[in-house]
Amino acid sequence: MISRSNLNIFWSSLYLALFIFGLFSACAPKTSVFSRNGWSVEIDKKNEVLAVNHEDLGLVMKDTRLGSREDNGFRTLSKWTVKQEKDVLIINTKEPEATTWNFEIADERIDISCALDNALLQGVVKPSEGRIPARIESQDNGIMYTSLGHVSARNIYCLFDRETDILIQFSENCSLSRNPTDETLMNVALPVAEGTELSLNPDYYINVLGLKYYKPMPKRFKTAPAGWCSWYCYYMGTTEADMVKETDALAKYLKPYGMEYIQLDACFTRGKEASYLNWTKETFPKNGKWIFQYIKSKGLKPGLWVNAYGANYAHPECAEKYPENYFLRDKDGNLSSACCTADDTEVRLDYSNPEVIEKHLKPMFKILKDDWGLEYLKDAGWGTWIDYYDKNKERAFDPTKGGREIYVEVQEALRQTVGPDVFILGCAMHEVGLCFGIFDGSRTGGDDRAVWYPEKKNRMSMQTYFHSLFGANYLNNITWFCDPDTVMVRNPLTLEEARTVVSAIALTGQLYMASDFMWKLPPGRLDLYRKTIPTTPIVPIDLYPYKIESNKQDGYVWCCPKLKEFPRAIDLKVNAESGIYDVVSVFNWADDEQTKTISLEKDLGLDPEKEYLVFDFWNQKLKEKTKDEITSSIPAHGTCVYFIRSVLKRPQLLATSRHITGAVSTKKLTWDQPHSTLSGSSVIIEGAPYSIFIHVPEGMAVSKVDSEAEILFHKITGDVLEVRFAGHSENKAQNIINWTIKF
């Protein structure tokens, strides 16, 4: 028999043992980490999920489960055991069946394999402003993809990390789709029965695309500028009166729609007395500061073309006379004209002399910025100063310095002087990328002209514009904002050609500088601008030069790309307050009317199991419902722009009359299911009627349309409701109207 005292000792010892066991169990690690070659796979043993990290990228994938694809969805495998063998992580599962998963880690990839039929790995990735969906050149299908917001498609399986220049590639048979409950996340499903790979392509822009100076785009400006340039209207003949006339017209007709900048191009330094601070008196009697102030008085921002690598030899900008060693001479001692200036009075400077930066460049741009009010600089010269300097540097102040080195020093000093608020457009580096991080934007091609085809071989036309726009789009909003040169819509361009011009630039988000006579542009042409500005923060998905013949010289990527062919369409994928949809511009580059067909699945990566509404933006009407393809008859050199939305069982917004992206005017959109009510908030333009187009499903009818703004009419055509509002709002400060439609 056990005594009471011994029994007490027994129970006390048992309690102590259980306490210690529980304590150690509680303290036992709930996670384990397998690290190799910069990768780490973190195993959450309790929840049986894993996360994949990389030392350069941080989190790559999280909440990842192992399972199999079944007819009724995803079947999770559980009861994990984990072990490591050299470079392989092995996870065994027991329920509902025994399986073995191998994660083999190499330098730049993880190979995943499992013998189970229909083995599927499901996880979550978190794209961001800096980590974006991407396609690579091998995926080219003749359609150029761009994005506005967090988007996905069935044929997108890469992510690009802008900060690190790393391309993250999932296997081609994976599914990378928006998370239905959190649009900032993406679900990834990786079939692994036959083996799959998660790989990295480091230094993607540097090594794969050849941009040795790659830097991610600075965050000084959220969108590319929208403005007007004097050059292709007035060329060297621009006068003060011209600038006043165009400023008045732009302020009246286009400023309310998003036009911001007015930029004067080369023309104002003609004559021996004229310089960048003392303009030609015959054409600009009140001088440049007065012009700047006049532009500002109209609520617009002044911009100026300046070749910073030249100055007036006889009457320079910041002194009565500059020392001789401020100027660059050739081997015979001759001065040379700076590129593209009004005449030969502006000659090349010798920036190997540091005094030229300190006593000329910085003081001049301080005056232009702080005293005159410069807000946009077209930083001219085409990089020709580099070539000239390198050929003649034996006569330079410091011949030990190279032309590229000095060129960057000048631009760094210029940026430091004007600060982050002035938009600097490189115009342009013939060698792409030397001033990444300094320029906010850059020209990407040669000069264009308001004709569709050149009148003579190798002359200017809108063909130059398209080569630049499509060929360099992979740089836009990645390294800088691309400028394919100016937009023009006037005669002799046809209306169809003009629509193609504005549609292409608006759906890529590139720099949008117009150069038409705005004071006399017909209303129909003016409306093309009104429906395509302001610019929006569009990012390319296709991260490769589109079908270029060649873009390198001496190992450097060169501007002015030449394309083998233009894309069949641009597909802008949108995720905004206005909804989740595609805006597709289908082109006809032929010289006669043609029938063009776009496959929703193969061309656009849409779900073949869904039905879609196709709304014609330029004609403001529903074209069709379809599950497979869109066929269009398109005039020569024309385009059709379609909003494509999946059919819902409830009323939904199709489009508005305001902007080609559909995302500019709609600030709020809500469907109240219990009360069958669709409501929204829209930004309108004062004095301009505004329409919304709503799809009304079969079996539903409109019972009431209400708004604080005046409703001009509402009508149903087929199953589309159009509500047109007068261009007036009670909220004058923001021009916002609220509307409600009950069904």
C-alpha cells in the first residue's frame, strides 16, 4: 500500500513533469527555415503552409499549401513531415494520401516536383507599385499589353521587381490571378506533377535587354505630362503673339480636361544679341519672363527648350563676356554651333572646365527656375555634344575626362539646381539610359510631322512617332516617361488616322505633348484631345522592345527604334474605381478597309468560360456580347477602341463619355444588392455634358434615376441605359456629381 505522503510526492512529480513537457512544447519552434543560395523556404508546421523568400527580393510567395487539383476545386494535403538532404527540401504528407514533394534549390531557381497526378501548389504573391505583372519576348502574340492598377490575365506568369531589376518567372502552366477578396494580392497556382520551376532572372534590363545604366524611375511625377509644344506649328518662326494666342486657346479649350504645360521650342535665340535669358527682341519684345508669367496667369505651366551645352559667344547669359576656356574648340581652334539652335550664335561649351557649371549653368537655370518660374525643361542636344567633345578633347580644358562622364556631371548639376519640381525631358540621348535617374522623361525617336506617310523616303511623318511609341514602350514608367514626339490630329491626317494617334498614346501612358494650332482646330479634332487627356499612370506589361529590327550600336542601346511591324492591338488592363475590365484598341495599318479579329482568350488572356460585353468607345454604343472573339471592319489607318467587361447578373457601368481609359472621371462606384441600386460619384467638366452607360441585364428595369446635378435625359437602347448630365455641379470646388439608379 502507498502511503498518503508518497502519493502526494507522486502526483507532485507528475504535475511537474507535465508542466515541464508543456513548457518545452510551447517553446518548441513552430517554424523551420531551409536556406540555400540566397533562398529561404520557411515552414509553418502548425498551419502547414510555407513561404518563399529571397535575400534580394524579400517575400516572394506566402501562405503556400500543397494539394491536388480536383473537379470540385483544390484538395489540401496535410500531416506534413519535413527533412533536408543537401540542397533539397523534402515534405511528406500523410492525409488524405501519402505524397512526397521535393524543393531543389539552385542559384537562381527552385525546382519543385511531386509524383502525384494533378499535384498543385497554391500560394499568394503580393505585387505592388514596384513589383508588377510582366510578359517577356517569348510571349509576344502581336498584342501590346499595358496596365492601370493591379491586374492579371491567364497568360501572365511573370513579375518584375523594379527596384532590384529582377524578373520573377513562374512556370508557363501556372495561374497568376487577382485575389477576389484583396485586390492588392495575387493567387498563384502551380501545377507540379511533371515538375515546375520558380526562377529569377537577375539584372533583367541590364543583361537581357542591354541597358547597362538601368535605374528604376524616380518618384518625382506620378504621371507623364500633358501639354503643348510650339515646334510643329510654328517652327523657328514662333512669336510672342503666337504664344499668347495658343495659351489663350489652351486655357479655354483643354486646360479643364487636363492639359498642363505650354512649352516653347527653339526659336528665341536668333541674332548676335540673343541668348537663353535675353530673347530675340524682334519676335519676343517683352522677353521670356513675361511669356512665362502670362502662361502662369492662365493657370498653365511654362516650359522651355534649352540646349544646355551651348551659350552665346559674344553675349553670354551670365556675364558680359566669358573667358575663352569656357568654350570648346576643334583641332584648328574653331568654335562650333550647338545642336539645333536658332542660328550659329550659340556655340558649344567646354564643360571639362568646372567653372562653366558653377558660373554659367547653375546661375542661368536658377534664374529660369526661381525668377522666371520654369516648370518643364526640354533638355536639348541629342547627345551630340558627347561625340564632338570626344573627337576634340585634346583642346579641352581637362582632356583626361571623357564625354559621357562630363555629360552626366552637367545633368546632375542641372537637376540639383532646378530641384525635383521641374520636369526634365531629355531631348534626347542618342544612347539610351546614360541619364536614367536624372531625366524624368526622354525622347525615344526622331522628329515627326502631321502626315501619315513621309512625302519622301526617310523624311518626317507619323510613322516615326509609331516606331518610337511602340519600340520604346518597355521603358515607359519603368526608367522614365517615354516621349515618342508630339501628337498631331490636324489635316491632312484623316479623322481615322488622328484617332489612331491619340488612342495609341493614351493607352500606353507615355508623355503627351500636342502640337496643333489649338485656336483654330475644328471641334471634332479638339474632342480627340478632350477624350484622351489627362495622362494616367499606365505601366507596360510587355517588358521588351516590341519587334525591333535592331536597337544597338557599339554595344549600347540606341534611341530611334525601327520596328518590323506594328502591333495588331493595345490591350490596357484596368483595375480601378471604374471596375475591372480591358480597353482594347484594334488597329488597321493597311491602306484600305480591313476586317480584324481579336480572340478574347488567345490574344487578351481572358477566361473562355465567361461571356463579355463589348462597348465601342468612339461610337459610344454596345457592339455585342461574346465569349470567343471580336470581329471589326476598320477603315484604312484606323482603330476601334472597345471596353470589354465580363457579364454580371446585375447592372454594371460599361463606360463614360469622358476618357478613353474609363478610369478618369469615376471616383466611386457601389452596387447595393438589397436595394437593387447602383450609385456613383463622377468628376465632370464645367459646361460639358457627361454620359454614363449602364448595362441592364434581361429581366431588370430602371425604376428611378436621381442626381444632385441636372439630368438632361436618360434612355435605354437595347439593354444599355445612357444617363446624360449637364456639365454643372453643386460641388464647384471639385466638379463632382453624385448619382443613383434604382432597378
